[in-house]
Amino acid sequence: MSTLKKNKRAKLAKKHKAYGENKPALGNSLSQRGKAKYLGGNGRKTTGITRRKFKKNLQRIRVIEDGKVVRRRVPVSLIRSGMVERPVVREPFTVEKIEAEKKK
């Protein structure tokens, strides 16, 4: 195996470790007819099964990787859980400094 392939695989493995596999999960979509038993019917009958994909909610955001700011497609679940480190655009509570600079 060439060094280029090794490096590429190592990068991909590192990305998967940080953000997980971003491929859609496969499942089934059921078409049904009838009324549920608890609603007074005779029960639901499946009339068709179709394959479908459950896609992750991916967002393109800027993240910090190895001290550098890069753009990545990251699932919202990781952003909400705080697993992704995002860059600080501006220090919080610096409104006074900005207004002072505008007046100059």
C-alpha cells in the first residue's frame, strides 16, 4: 500500500472518530390499509414495503481541528451535544470596545 493511501486512510479514520459515519441509515417504509384494532377495526394490513434512507441532519459549519479552522459537514446532534469545538468569532461582552472604535 502506498504512503498516499495510508495518509488518506488515516485522515478518514480520524474524521470518522471525531464526527462519526455520516452515511444514511437504511430502513423500510410500510404502506398499510385498514383500521387499528384498538380503534374498533380488524387490524392493519401491510400492502407494500419500500426501502428508504434515514438521512442525518448535516450542517456545513466551521470547526477547530488541530488548531486550524476548517469547514465540515457535521450532524446537528453532535453540535447540540457539544462534541464539536467551534471557533470563537468574537469574545463575549465586547460591545463597548466596538462602539468605542466606531467613534474614533
